[in-house]
Amino acid sequence: MSVQYTLNLRVFWPLVTGLCTALVCLYHVLRGDSAARTESPDGADGGFPLLKVAILLLLGYALLRCRHAIRQRFLPVSSRVVGHYASPTRHLPEPGLSILLESYYEHEVRLSPHVLGHSKAHVSRIVGELVRAGCIRGSPSPISGGALALAFRGDFIQVGSAYEQHKIRRPDSFDVLVPLRLPQLVVLEPRSLGAEPALDPAFRSCFVCAVKAPPSTSTSGTSGGHWLRNCKPFADSFCVDVRGQRHLSATLVLRWFQSHLQRSLATVRYKLEECCRVSLTPGGLEQPPILHILPCRTDYGCCRLSMAVRLIPAVHLGDSIFLVAPPPPPSPSGSHSELPGGLRSEALWGVNTARQEQKLLSWLQERASPGACYLKCLQLLKALRDLGARGLDPMAATQWGHILSSYVLKTVLLTMLLRKGSPGQGWNEAYLSECLEELVQFLKACLLGRQTLFHCILGPGRAASEVGPLPKVLREAAPVDLLAAFDMHARELVAARLLSTWRRLPQLLRAYGGPRYLARCPPPWSQRNQGFPEHEP
């Protein structure tokens, strides 16, 4: 969270007075003996008495503290009365919600485009060096059995809110897709699990990727046994058996990706030491690794921040659609151990449609009216989510963040805009609070089950006409409900707290954001740790 520093006069003047007194005392202590030796013959002290200095400093401090009272003392009575009743702190109306939202947005939410641009350029440089080193080290070369290993494709794709113009607070976290290059002998056959009736809703959005021989193998007369023999090392290293067929394993690919990144980082670490310190934190069996970029003391570049870059291995399916490691189950009910029908958790993949969503946002921006504030509303909705998490115990805060994730909030905005066709005049800056309230009400309806929050690309509409053609596997996939994986009781509690946070938003904004002159009321409620409200309206 960004912090603004202001001068506190109640602390400043006592601090200045104490500092001056300490300097005078130090001066007299250091020249004590020398001053005694240089006294005049008649015994008079040639120095300035310490008591007089202290008295003068205290008198000056008292005059500065009482300057307003002394000025009012010598004013006419009529002027004092008028000034008393014209006091702006007593008779100016409290700022409305729109003013509070604008102030909070400027002071706590909005990112500096200058700082964000420099941060993105710095991330691009560091990740580019790392990917190029990994591409050179992992260039295709025959291994045992004649198969080819995985390798970096040589490029990277920047995704996430920082590249969609709706990131908030600090530009210190980024997401980057690192596409992988598969051997030419390996062909993937992805399949959606949305139609599996016995599968937990948490895994309906997952995919599995079968590995099969390329079509040229059967047409050219090459035996399947020869192909299996050549690809056996690859299958043993990166595939698992699911229902009698080899499937590409996200867990095994992620494990290789982390080790390959470590080797690539060791290659470029010395080259990058001039501008930053780089370290890699493994993400575990199901989470991608995180690259930490820390500025060096000798680096005098502009806007150097400590940043965390999540490097996500991605398998390209076509038309800018990628398969990535799936997110962990949102609740204990979605345990990997309960997968039916011989499915294995190691074979599950998630789908990343970030490039399609970027196209969709660009399409909406082209058709938006001048001064449209839909991205600003999304940023404020994220800030409202963060304000609502204050005071929650760690378990409740984690559940709150999972249900109201940034992707869910972005999907809420896109769903509303697609229903209306484009951001019209109702999304102007003048209607900021009304638009934000509309988003909150629609999100509450989705949490309570009155509306279904479908994936904007994998939903019934699929937005195919706006983002271009989609691969066949996505066109045939079942619609994905983003909130179906969460328990209804937890969704109701989140909806209740969301509505309560919206109703208390003016108090929250005065207490936690904006300049001091907007803080005219006490904090809204006790900040002791608490869980979700059981009886909130």
C-alpha cells in the first residue's frame, strides 16, 4: 500500500526545540574547560549562559504554539464571533461518496504510469535474458532413444492486471507465461473435463492432454512401435498413465521447468549483477516458481523496486490459448484424492485465455465513449475487496480472497459490459459511484446464486465474435461457472460482508484513505480479529 507523508506540527516543533537544546548542551560540555581558562580577569563569564539559551528556546516554542490564540486575543469581538461560526471544520458539509472515491483512488489505488512503465521494462529485460539463456541451454538435441526433450520456445508473454491497465497500489508483482516447445514427434490431444458428471465442480474447468503419434506416422507406414520406442524417454519423463493412455503431466513438466530455470539463472546471474540481484523461489508441485528482482545499491536507474515475477510454464494449443498448471482446489471438498474414473491429479491442466481477454478489453475500449471509467471501477472494486478483508482472521481472509479473486472481479466487469454491448454514457466519471454500486449488486447476485458468473471465454456466449476464432477444444468445452467450486454457505457469508462493506464505505474511506482533511469521523468498527459476520444484513 502506498503511503503519504505529511508534516505533523505537534511533533515537529517539540523535536526542533529538543534538538536545539541538545546542541547547546553539547556545545557547553565540549568547551567547559576551555571557557573556564579564558574567563576575564574580573571573573565575568565570556560565554553565553546555558540557562538563558534554554529559556529563549522555550519562550520561542511557547510563542509558536500560542500564535493563534494571541492573534485571536487582539482581534475585535465581532471578528472572533464570525470566525468561530465560519469555521470550515464545523459547518462545511461532509464530502460525499463520489469525492471520497476520487480521493481514495488518487492517494491509495492509482498507479503512476511512469513507475509502472519502468517496472514493466525492467521485468521484460530480466525475464528476456533468463528465457534466452534457457532456450540456448535447452535447444533440441537427441537424447537416449532418439527422442527430444522439452525446451523453451524462446519468447515470453506478459499477462495479468499490470498489462491490462487495472493493477492497483504498487507495481511489484507480475505474471509472465513462458511457452514450451514440444518435440516434433509429440502431438497433444487436449480434452475438457467439463462434461464429467462425477467430477467435483472445482475441476470442471480442467483439461487433460493425451499424447499421440503425429498423423504422418500412420500415413508413411512407420510402425507405432517404432514411434513408441523413440518417444519412450519423453513419455517416461513427462507423462503419466490415465485410463490406459499416456497423458502429459503438469506436475512433471512444472518440476522440469523449475530445475531448468535454476540452471538458466546460474548462467545469467553474473551478467545481471550490475543492475539487480535475482533469486528464484520454487513454487512447489502445483505452483509456478517466483523470480525475485531486488535493486542493487550501485544501480542508479529510475524507479527501481523490489518485484516478484511469477513464471508460468505454458503449452500452446493454438490461437493464443495456453495450457498451464491448474490452481489448487479452493476448498477441502475439492481434494485431488477424490478424482473419479481413474483420473490422476498429475494429469490435470488449467487453461489460460489472457491474450483473448486482452483483445476483449481492447475491443471494449475502442467502442467506449470518451471518459469511460469502467477500468477505474474495476480498480475501486478491488480496493473495496481489500477494505472488506480488514479485521478477518487468517482463515476467513484466505477464503475471502479466493472467492473474490482479481480474476472473478474482472469477469464480473466483462460480463456486465458484454451484456450492454459497450460502455455507454452511463459509465462516465460523473456516475462513478453508481457504476461501482451496480458492480457490487451484480457480484452479490452471483454469490447468492441469482446470477451465474460464467467464464468470459468459456461461457455460453464465449465472446467469439469479439476476440476472434477459438481452438476446437475450447469451442466444444462445457461452460465454466467460476463460483461453482465454492460452498454456498461461504458464498452467502462473503455476500453479506461485501454488502456491509459497501454500506460502510464512506466511513472506511475516511478512516483508511485520502488526505487528513477528509478524516472527520472515528474508525468504523473495532479491528479485532474476527471471522465472517454471521448476522450481517
